[in-house]
Amino acid sequence: MEQEPVKVYALSTCGYCRSAKKLLDDSMVKYDHVDVDLLQGKEREAVMAEVRKLNPQLSFPIIVIGEKTIVGFREDEIKKSLGIK
């Protein structure tokens, strides 16, 4: 089965973000990620606009799996959305 695209918006200093990426890595899930706090200028503005649409509270991590958005490190919800144990 083809995996839905997964994107993680994170902060480089965020422990929950690291946990989310570790879960994806350990489960061998392919994903794109952006450390939002490391971006600068126009690129940062563009990504922040995207992030605000997904989560106006601007809390991290924000994990987008296909059409579904999960805010925070909710391990069970992430696994369920990806169909992993």
C-alpha cells in the first residue's frame, strides 16, 4: 500500500518534535520535515503562514498525514493514522 505523504513542522529545540521524528524514523516512515525556527526571511514567512492555517495556536510538532493534521506528539493517533503498531 502506498504511504500517504507525511510532513512534520517542528522546532529544533522541541523535545516533543524530536520524539515525533524518532517515532517516524523507528517505524521507517518516509517524511519531510521543516525546523521552522531555523528558517529565515521569506522562506520562514511562507512556512509560518502555512503553519498558521494548520494550527493557529502555533504549537509544535504539527504532523500532516495526507489530509489529516495532528498537533502535538500524540503517539497513538500518529500510529493509527499511519497504520503502524
